[in-house]
Amino acid sequence: MALVGGIGSGKTTELLLTMDRLRRHDDAVNVFLEASEFTDFSETNPGAMLAAIGLRLCARIGKLFGEPSEQVRSASDKLRKLALGTTEWHGEPPDSEEWDGMYAVRVPGLMKPRFPELKERVAEVKDLLETVLSRFLERDSQITVLVDGLDRLIEPARFREFAEQDLRALRGTKVTMIVAAPLLLWYDHSRFLDDYFDVVKHIPVAAVDPKESRFLKDILKRRGADELMSAASINDICRFSGGVLRDLLELAQSAAQDAYRGTEDRISKQHVREAVRQLGNRYLAGVGTTRRTIIRRLLRDEQFSPSSPVSRDLLVNRQVLEYSKGGRDYFRVHPALVEVLPEPA
């Protein structure tokens, strides 16, 4: 399954909720991978994700089933060397008449820059992973791997490489993968996501109109907003968040901090306005002439197409937000950005 949505739309929350639901089943073995925690994907080779899954599962075997077999221990050691690299010692000296001892050769792992035998190592890692998986499958364990953070790979080509190598290699292994995918691929006319995933779920921005949905207001109220601000201020924070959950919480926190700095015990509309201005200026940074033209056209004519690279960048950076209503997708400029957008010269 591919989970697609803008940054801050709630994909991580959905993955964590899924983990919580899966834990209710006795036969569930769940692995949550935050991509940025185990490697820098700007330098990682295909096969790294398979290796990370294998290493996580190896760590679980002892706790779940007792001492692993020699075959599984061997596979685990090989996985670690492939993933992280190793140092090999050789007895023959390099080309030097003065050298008369051992010398070390660093063998890079999959989590380092590219090397020629890349694709062969993906197959090798898959074989080792299947050895580790065999212990779980003997017990009829239902293995689910949830991968967060890959959506922050702005270059879709990098994600494509992982899908074509690591994810495809998992086909037939009885492992369920749920992956946060880059939003850019949702607007890719090649249908790449449909080709490589059985299910693709798009998470649009939440509805911001309280008449349509109380969702955003309920999030704030469950955090005690009623005790700190008026109903009008709550509505303003919901509206200017644009329905982006991360911005909703950031606006509330920023307004609270502004009130605290002013030694006030309640959040006023002025504090909310200052928080909106700060958020809007952050979205305004880097918006040049071309982007402003697209933004103003959307404000004026409600016309926007994600077909160009510049338009897609506006979506990825959340300066333009995508919504869904009645089965129809439409676009709006982030309301905090609208507040600070300069008038055309």
C-alpha cells in the first residue's frame, strides 16, 4: 500500500494508528521504519530497505522464539555486513616494495554511495531476508512493515528506484508493506504507483469549514483550547491552518508562546494573527515571480494544474493545498500565505 499526501497531512499519524490496530492481533509482527533514522537516503542504494527490515526482524527472533538457528545467525551477520559495510584484511601487500604486513580494505555497504554490483546485492539481500523470515512464517506470523519518511525524498526518481528494487523484491515473501510515498507521484501521469502498489490511498487536506467538519476544532479542544482561547480564535486557527494538521498545531503553539512571552494567561485574536503572519511569511519565502503568477491566477480564477514542475513544487511545499469534496479534487492557496502575499505591482 502506498500512502500519499502532502507534508503535514497526517500520514505519520495514520501509520502509527495502523501500528496500534495491528498490535491487537497476537500473530502480528510489526516493524516501523522511519527512513531518516537508519540511513541518509540521498546516498543509499537499493537493497538498503530490505537489509533494514531483515536486521529489525533478526532482533525480534530471540524475544519471540528463543535462540535463533545457526542459519538465521549467519544470515543476520551477512545482512549487517551488506547493510553497513565491513573491513577485510588481506595478507598480500599493496604495490610497494617497503610493505611487509597486513592491510585493510574497506568494503562499502548498501547504505553508502553507489557501487557497480548494486543489483546483484539486492538479490543477495532478498535471499538472506527470506532466511530470517522463515522463522516467523513457521509460526504463521503476519508481518507488516510500515515505512515513514520516504515521502520526503523530493526526487521521485529515488523513490522509483526503491520501488523497482526493494519493494518488488518483497513480492511473494508474505510481508505486507505500507509506505509513505512522495506526493509528486500522485500527479504523475505514468501511473507508476498503480503499477507497483496493490492499493494507493491519497490523504487530502482536512476540511477547514466547521460547518462541514468539526475535526480540526475537536483536535484543539481535546488539547484544552477552550480553556485558553475564545471560540472565535479556535475558528481562526482552524481556518488559517488550511486543514494541514501540522500547521494547525504549530499555529496554536505559536499563539500560545506569544501570549506567554507577553505574560498573559489567555490567547487573544492578536496572538493568533501574529502566529498566522509568521506561518504565512515562512511559506512566502522563496516564492518568486513565476510562482506568484500561478498563485494569483489560482486566487483570481480558481485555475490550477499540477502538470508543470513549478506547480508541483507549490503543492509539495504546501503553498498550494489540495482538497477533496464529493469525489472531486480542487486546489486552494494556503490561507496563511494569502494573508501576507504582497499586492501585484
